[in-house]
Amino acid sequence: MHFDIETKSTKHQLNRDLDFFEISSLLHLKNASLEIISCFEKIQNSYHNIRILQKAVLFVFKIVLHHLNLFFFHVSPRKQGFMIWGTLNQ
């Protein structure tokens, strides 16, 4: 009878240990899942910031390109005309 009580007690303790292990594992899994979600949110925010930066750079590039086009249309035709006229006369 004494042996049977120890066996039941040992089984009960083992069940409690397993329950604690399962709960502990689930808590670790939950924390790991929250960390992964947090990382994905940071990546999404970074991606959003990169998209904003990309749009800003593209906007500045378009402005620079527009001014370069204006510059070349005002300056370049005279030079090109002179160069073409010079090569035709040679």
C-alpha cells in the first residue's frame, strides 16, 4: 500500500511537472510569437519609410531633370546649331 501511494504521488508530481512544462513552453511560444509579430511590424514600418523616402528622391530627381531639360533647351540649340553649321561648312 505504501508503494502504491508513492506511485500515485510520483505520477501526480510528474503530471504537475508536465503541466508546468507545457505552460512554460506555451508561454515561451507566445513570447516568441509576439517578438516575431513585433519584428514584422518594424519591417512594415521600415518599408513604409523607405517608400516615402523613395517618393521624395523621385520627386527631387524629377525636379532636377526638369531644370536640366530647361537648361539644355535654352543653351544647347545654339551650340548644336553652331556645331552643325561648322561641320557643314568644312
